[in-house]
Amino acid sequence: MKETNLIWLQLAVLGLTVGILGITQLSPQDNIAEALQSESPVSQAQTISNLLESNAALAQEVHNLQGELSEYNQGVKSSNLETLVSEVNRFKAVNGLVEVWGPGVEVVVGASIKEEEAQDIINELRNAGAEGLALNGQRLVASSVVIQSQDQAGLLADGLALNPPYVFQAIGDVQTIEVAVERKGGVVPLLRYAYREGTISVRRLNPMVLPIYQGRYVYRFARPAEE
């Protein structure tokens, strides 16, 4: 009799624990309760003990998965932040908003060249893969424009007056850039032929430092797409 009372006491404690955990749903609990009624007290105790072990294992698995998910989310956030910072830095470099340095090629033209000839040199450097450009110490960006000054004595780059010698600087693959500007029929050999009295030289520099763009970006019509 005492043994039976002890078993029922254990069942009551186990049943209370199951209710607190709330792991199983109401309808499965009803089914289990009906099944338990047909079993002996010892069998009922064993069945509930097995259920508790299963529930504990499931709870531990949920805890482990939640931990993995948290670590994954933290990793994703960190990765996204690093990507964002990298993209911002690249944007700044491309648009001349930060000083950049690296191996480069310098083309010095000691002659009063025309605006289209200066633009030809810039285009040649860009086509050769230049990742940063400057003219007479002024940073050039995609929107930079070189024109003839009103007095025809020199050039204007983004409104800044320039006079010879014109120093074009380009950061990039020095081998590719040098071959591009010095190739037969290229812009530098043609200028040497056209301005025989002038001195036109090409040399490598490492490191080459390009300054921050001094111009202004003005957008009258373009707006971010999210607006």
C-alpha cells in the first residue's frame, strides 16, 4: 500500500513538472492521459519519465539552435558592417573624397597642349585601368572637365587654372599604364611628334599620393531612389 502511495506521489510530482514545462500541446496531453489510465502505476511512472527525458532533450536542442542562430545573426551583422565600411571607403576613393596612394605612372608634358589633347591623355590613363587621377596636383574624378582658358594661355580643370608643364598622375598597374601611353601610335608618341620643342616624359612612381578632390558635387535633378 505504501509502495502504491509512493508511486502515485511520484506521478503527481512528475505531472506537475510536465505542466510547468508546457512542452507538449493540450490535445497530445489528453491522449497521453487516456493511455496512462489503462496502465499500471509503475508503467505510468515509466511512461511519464520517458516523456520528461524526451522533453528535456528537445528543450536542450531548442536552446542549442537558439544559440547557433544568435551566433549566426551576430556574424551576419558583423559581415554586413565590414562590407558596408568597405563599400563606403571604395566610394570615397573613386569620388576623390579621400587621399589615395599606391604605385603609379606620371606623364609630364612640357608644352602648351590643347584641351582635347589633355583629355586624350586622361582618357588613355583611364582606359589603361587608372584607379586614381590627378593633374598638376588637382584630383580628377569622373565629372572632371578640362577646357581651354579664356586667354588661351593655359587650361582649366574643374575651374582651376593650369599652366605647363602639365603633370598627369595615375595610380594603377604601372606596367599596363606605361605600355598604354608609350605604345606606338599612342597619345604620348603623337604629342612628342607634334610638340618637338617640348619635353614629354613618362616615369613610374611608388608610392604615388593623390590629394582629395577640391571640387563640388552638385545634383540638381538626381535623387536617391528610396526618396
